[in-house]
Amino acid sequence: MIAFLDGVVEEVRDGALVVRAGMWGIDVLVPISTAAKVHVGDPVRLHTHLAVREDAFTLYGFDDSSMLELFRALIGVSGVGPKLALAVLSHLPRQVIVTAITQNDPALLAAAPGVGKRTAERIILDLSARLPDALLQDGEGLDGTSKSSSPAAGAEAQDAIAALVALGYREASVKIAITELAADDPEAQAETLIRKALARLR
């Protein structure tokens, strides 16, 4: 197993990096968020997972070890392969995924491409009781709050979500935006969350 990869970014593609490590140029599939953080010539360390099939060896890389943990948790769910797990991590922030699982909210997960309602429900059912502690700590407000007090569970966040849905915005998109904003500022009032969310949703 390749635990990590140190090297220099030689190429940045949509959802992939080519990293020079010694004499080798290694193709690594990464979440969009990881690819967006680096440029050609940047040194990089990626925490990696090697997927082995009869016809291919595919290396997946993450700039954060907790993202790798979440990726491995997702591919442990029946019916969720590496490509789908990577799509989820590319389109949904980590705290949104954890909030969806801990609060039994399949609509949040279904906002990711390729994730239908049944797959989202299966992910929640399989992972609700076995997410790694590090992910729970990171995902619940990023401030050490308990599962029951994660960002989207706050009264101000719920008021903001209800108001934006009433304005005609898609519930899944609203929940993703508010969850991120509440994680960044757990003390924010509903009015503040609504104003910041509108700037994202427009």
C-alpha cells in the first residue's frame, strides 16, 4: 500500500494531478478541491489509496488525511466504488457529508452527481454508527461540538434554511451552503447566514 506521495506538481487536470516523484511522473485522481489548491511547480504531499483491479491500478490522492479516511469509509459501503466516492468528495464539502450522515439527511448526499436517493440512504445507514472519531470531530462544526449540536442542527441555521427554501431555492443547495457557513461561524444569526448564502446561491 502506498501511504503517501511527496513530489512536485507537473500537471493539473480536471480531477487529477501528475506528480513528479524522483524519475517517475505519477497520475493521481484527486477531488476537485485538492486540484484547485495547487499549481504546476508546487511541492505537494498527498495521502493516497491504491485501488487494484484486474485491468488497472488507480491511485487516489487527498491533501488531507481525514479526506482519505472519509473516502475509505465511503468505498466500504456496498455499491459505492472509488469513482463515486471521489465524486461525492469533489462536490460536497467534508462537513456537509458528515452532517448528512449524522443527521440522517439523504437529500444532502443526493446533491452529488451519481448519488440517488437509495444510494444516499445506504451510505447513511452503513456509516451512521461507524464514522471515525476524527471525522466526527472535524465534521461537527469544526469546533469540537457534539453530534447533536452540529452546524445544521442550530436554530439559526434551521431558520435560515426554511427562509431560503420559502424563497424558492433548492433545499439540498440551501442546506449545503448553510452547513458550510454555520461551520465557519457557529454563532452567526439567521439573517447573516441568509445574506451570505444568497451571495453563493445567486
